[in-house]
Amino acid sequence: MIGVLGLGNEGFALYSYLVYRGFNVLGYTSNPENLRIDYIKSIGKIEGQWKFNVTDDLEKFLDKVDIIFVTSITTAYEEIAKKIVGIKNIDLSNKIFILFSSKFAGVLLWNKIFRDFGIESNIVETDAIFACRKTQSDTVWIRGIKGWNLLISNKDYFRGNSNWKIYGLIKDILGDVNLEVADNFVQRGLTDFGAMAHSVISLINLANIDNKRDMLFYIEGITDNTVILIEKVYEEFNQVAKFFNTSIIHPIELLDRYYGTVKNSLIDAIKNVPNYRYTKMPDSINNRFLYEDVLNTLYPMSLISRVVGIKLVLVPSIVNIVSIVLNIDLSKGRTLEKLGLIDELKLVNREVFHEKSTCCK
């Protein structure tokens, strides 16, 4: 049985998708409202009504499922992982945990928490594949499904091993998506258009967000100058990736692989992504576009770049500005200590680290 842990927008979409593809699915929720739902509906890219099999008993959930998709917001990852390893009556060694919208190095975060409790398990990360929103408590609108994504695991995060059998299992489950094994955790985590664009567009539009202007985030919220900044963020992402002997595809190509779009310029590529024409500007600066991408991608990437001697300009500036605007404590984000990288990065020089990143872990 497949489990879906976290039943927000993405969880509802994934649950619908898995049942649609014929899998037996159990959901876990901490929201009492979800327990009162007998059937859920999906509209848009997947049309149907599905029997809703759900529990709020985490131990029961883990006992019944073998493969667990974690679809919660990434700022809840630490809390969830610690709850899971705290359950003593379940053997987690043969379970497969799939972090679904992991952000940067989510697999390292979970791996360290599990190992701190003496548990070896199978943890894989990818990006969320659905552009979706709940329209009612029991209905999810699936506007888009990404056609391509990357995978990496806690077994091979320094050098992806495409022959690992669990990757094949996940590819079979998500059969409509072209899934490839990443070179390493850096390539997987930084191949993320949202992380490149969300914070830039949000900061440019702070006045519009504060004034609750009814605007389209990707259509009316960007200009040619906005795209200059997104391109610069991409360049800094790639700068870090190259240190780890990998690279990040250009955002135009990334958007085309995700959803299909025109490829003559980045601004045209963004504005021609089919489901982006529905994305509204947030009505508050306290939204996941800023919190998740800054705390769980831009911040840990900035920390790593500082330790290995890469001088970034724009990404650390975004992190600092957002932390001031939102009054957030950056230590709540993914630190090197939480990822289990602090000693590793400090003790090795550039050449030794490069050698390690090209060897199987």
C-alpha cells in the first residue's frame, strides 16, 4: 500500500493521481476536517471522484504502508521526521520515504534525523509534480502535471546511481513523468524554477502583495528587469553546481521540460506556461513562496557556498532581505549542521571534496 503523508493541495492531487493509476492508497492527516471526508474529487488534468481512505493515527499509517510520499510543506519536515523515528513499534528499515517537493538537500535532513536515532531507511527526494489548488474542502483542481523531474536518495546523494532498484519502482508509480536520477543532491535541489523565481517576483511585488492587488503572479508580476534577476539567480545556482561537478539546466529549458512552453526568451517562456496564467499574487508576504524557498533552498545553498569559498552576491542578499521583511530566524532553516554537512565541508579542501563528489558514496 502507498501512503500519502500530508493532505493539503499537493497531497490531495497526489492521492487522486495514485488512485487514478490503480494503486491502493492510505492518507495520513493531522487536520480533523479531512477525517470527515468520504470522497474527494479532482478536476482539471485528472477528472474523477475517489474514495478517501485516511487516518490520523501515525503508527497505524506507518504499519500499513510500505511507500510513503511526504507532501507536507517543507518547513514541517524536521517535526514530521522526528515524529516518525520516535515511533518504536514500527520497523522503518524497509520503508521507502519519498520527499515530494523536497527543496534543497531535504534527503540529507531526513537522513541525519533517522541516523541520529540509529535508523537506516530508504529516503528519496524529488520535486512536487502537480500545480494544484483545493477549490473546496473535498475538491482539488489539478492545473498542471510536470512532465520531467529529478530523483536522488540518501544512498547515493554524492553521485547518483541510476541502477538502484528503488528508482525504478518510483518511476513505475509516477509513470506519466519522465524521471531521471540526478548527478547528486546539489543538482537535484537546485533544479527548481520556483526557488529561482518565487522570492525574486515576491520581493519586486511587495507593495502589490501588501495592498492585496488582484494580479497574476507570473504574468502581471514580472517585467524584463525581473527576469534579469531570475537569470542572475540561475547563474549563481549553476556556480555552486559546478563546484560539485554538475550543472543546472537553463530555466527556459526547465520550464519546457516541466510543462511545455516557448523558448525564445525567459520572459516569454514564463508567460506561456499554460498553468501559470491562473497563479494569483499572494495576498500576504507570509507565504510559502518566501518562507520555503528562502529557508530551505537559498539559505542552505548560501551557507555551503560560503564554506567552500564561492562568492555569491544576489542569493545571500535575497536571504538577508527576506529575513528582515518577514522577521524570520534563519536558524529555523536548513543549516549545515541539520544536513550533516558541517564537518565534511570544513575538513576537506576543494580538490579532496571534488574527488569525493565523483566517487560512489
